[in-house]
Amino acid sequence: MKQDWKGLGRHGTVGLELVLSVLVGGFIGRLLDQRLGTGGWLTLLGVAYGVAAGVRALYRAAQRATREAEEFDRREREERKKFRDGPRG
């Protein structure tokens, strides 16, 4: 049960990471636009980088979840095999 909560917490933060990446990218871009007077281009660029960082985080979380599911399946198959083979005698 503890493992389930750990996985939920790890994967549950992905949405937050996506939103924060976009917000931070947009904030930094806007700050640079104001200081450099570039008319909004850096805000757009910052948001784009934020989206890219968020998508990267989603991709990495999906890979991690897939690896965890494959490991769980492997362990389950081993346990079934042990049960099926059982002690001989």
C-alpha cells in the first residue's frame, strides 16, 4: 500500500510541474520584455520553453511509469511461477 501512495505522489506532481514550467517561462520572458523593450517576443519564447520543459517532464514521467509497471509485471510473473511450480515431493 505504501508503494501505491509513493507512486501516486510522484506521478501526481507532473501536472503541477507542467503548469509551473509554463508560468515560470512566461514570467521570465515578460520580465525580459519589460527590461529590453522587445514587445512580447520574449514572453512568447519563455512560454514556449516552459511548454517544452513541461512536455519533457510528462514524457519522463510516462517512461518512469512504464518501467515501474514492467517491473511490477515481472515480479508478479515470478511469484506466479513460484506458486505454480511449488515444492516437489
